[in-house]
Amino acid sequence: MFHTLQNVRRSALITIGLLSLTGSPVLAQSYVFSDMGVLSNPSTTYYTRGINNLGQVVAESSDGHASVWSNGSWTNLPGLAGWGYGAQDINDAGQVAGAGNPTGVDAVVAMRWDSLSSQPTALAGLIPLDVTQTLLPFDSGMTINNHGAVAGWVWTPAGGLNPALWQPGSTTLTELGSLGGQYTWVYNHSNNDAGLVVGFGQTENGEASRGIAWDNGGPPQVLALLPGGTNNEADGINNLGQIVGAANNGAFDDNGDINVPVLWNSVNGQPTLLGTLGGARGMAMSVNDNGQIVGWSEALDGRAHLTLWDDGQIIDLNQFIPVDLVAAGWHINDDPVLESTIFTSDFLDINNQGVIISTLYQGDFVNTLPLMLTPNPVPVPAAVYLFGTGLVGLVGLARRRMKATD
């Protein structure tokens, strides 16, 4: 009798376990889409860039302002008359990194806003802003950590880009080392609160691009390649030191190297393949402190899809874009070849609450629309719950019958 009861219990547990394993991955998590109020007021649209853990979003507006979305509405950050601005990242204190340019002048200056109500502070570059000179700056603050340290890039007198760091409360430039190539980049969401900055740069001969990490302004540390690979790039880092980006493994096609999304669990770690939605290419762009990663990957339809990598699951985020918007022609930048380089790839970010931001386009990238996806956990399907409770009831019935025969 004991063995009979034990077998019923075991069968119930196995059945419930199998039901949980056979469910679709997206049943465990759904998302609520928001256009962040733009469709109801389409006079201005926004290119979203970064989100903090309070849910505040920064963007570049179509009318030339650095803008912030907070408490359900958009406002423009302060700035000087005759200047255009763009915001790239925001920390939890409401400090913003970005850039500005004087109207009619082919120059860009790195900027920091110390609050959402303060005037921007210009950050020093290698080339001063002097409109009487031919050589002008092309600098940008791309990412800011919770201590207020800004990282980005500065234009060099020789005509290249060098990685840059501006310490909290300072406008003084600290140049980060390169691998000897002409261009080295630091992009959004790429410096953590421990002072680690990640990016990528050309090697001295310009034949390869390698992912790089700088520890509190120290020398560049080169990230490991995939077996057989020659190139990689680091695009985001979290406060655990996990780094995400893309790498090739030596494979290529008519469009060039095939880059795939990867994760390094530390600066000295080996890259781990994250996988795609069935296609060849992909890129991981931002990682939160829970290890959730967002980027894009090529699907079986041959197009790039917004993608979430979460605890071993690969989730196609395109399914949460409303069907009426898709029918009206709204889409992400879904060319997997264009998306395979950071220079033409969409900006993506995810905060510690799992809220994701990006941008949608309509037609030939003429119109833009902010995209925000907010997690909306889905309960275990009722059928699974009822079946599980039914099995538990069978266990109880078996126990009563065995007692009756004792």
C-alpha cells in the first residue's frame, strides 16, 4: 500500500513537472506595449536612448532637443539658445550624458546635465570649440553611471576617435587607451558603478575590431574571442561585471562576417553564445543587474527581431508590438546586415525592473515612434492549475481508500 501511494505521488509530481516544461517560454512573461504618448501627440517624436531604474527615459527629439520621459510625459532638458542637443543615457540620480552642437556649425560637444532642471555642462575634449578654426570637435558623452562618471569619445586632431572618461563632477578629460587603431568607441550603457567601461576599437593595422574593457581609467584589456573568430565588440555592462556584445567565429557570407550575440561573465572570461531566433546573425546590446539581456537576432524569416535573453530563454519581443501598428507599417530596423553593426543598429536598453525601450520606424525610416515594453507576468494557465489540483485530489483519494482497506 505504501508503494502504491508513493507511485501515485510520484506520477502526480512528474506530470505537473512535465506540464511546466512543455509550456511555451513566453507564457512565463508577457509585455505591455507603450508608444510613450507620441501617437496621441505626433507633432514631435523621439529616438529613445536610455532608461534608468526609476523608469525615466532619455531621447533625442525630432525638433533638436535632449528630452526626458518621466511620470508619463515628455519634457525638454534645459539648453542654450541656438544649440541643438541629444541625450544618450540617464542614471538613477537623474544625471544625463549626451552632446550638443551650435546651430549651423559642424561641431559636437560632449555634455552632462547634473539634474533634469540644470543647464548642461560642456565636457572638455581634445579640440576646443572655436568656430574660427577649421578643426572642430566631434565629441559625445554616451553613458553615465550612478556616481556621475561619463564615458564616451572625443575627436582627435589626427582625425580619429579616442575613448574618453570624465570623472564625477569634473569636466576634465581622461583619455582611455586604445589598441593603436584610428577609431575606438564607447556606446550607451557601457560603464558600471565599479568604474568598468567597455567598448571596442580597431587594432593597430585596422584589420580587426576587438572588444575592450577599461578598469577605472586603466589600460585597455582585450576581451576573448570565440574559437576561430577574429573580431568582437562590447556594447553593454552591468554592475555584476557581465559584458554583452557580438562576435564572429570565422563564418561569413556574401554580406561579410557573421556576428552573433555573446556574453562575457567577466573581463577575463570566455564568450558564451546566447543563440538567435533561428537565423545567423545577432547582437546583445544591454544587460541589467538581473542578467536579462536585450538586443536583436535574426529569425527564420530572415529579418532582425527585438530579442530578450532571460535565464536560458530566447524571447521574440516583436510579438508584443500591436498588430495594428504592424499593419500600418511600423517596424524595427529589421535588416539583419545593417543591424549587425553598432553604427546602424537600433538603440536598446533594459532597466532592473525589466522595462525595455527601443524605436520603431514607418516606411523608409521616415517616421519614428518610441517603443516601451513593460513586464506583465502571466499566471500559470488555468488548465495546468486545475489538472495539477486534480492530481493532488487523486493522491488524497488513494490515501483514503488504502486506509479503508487496512
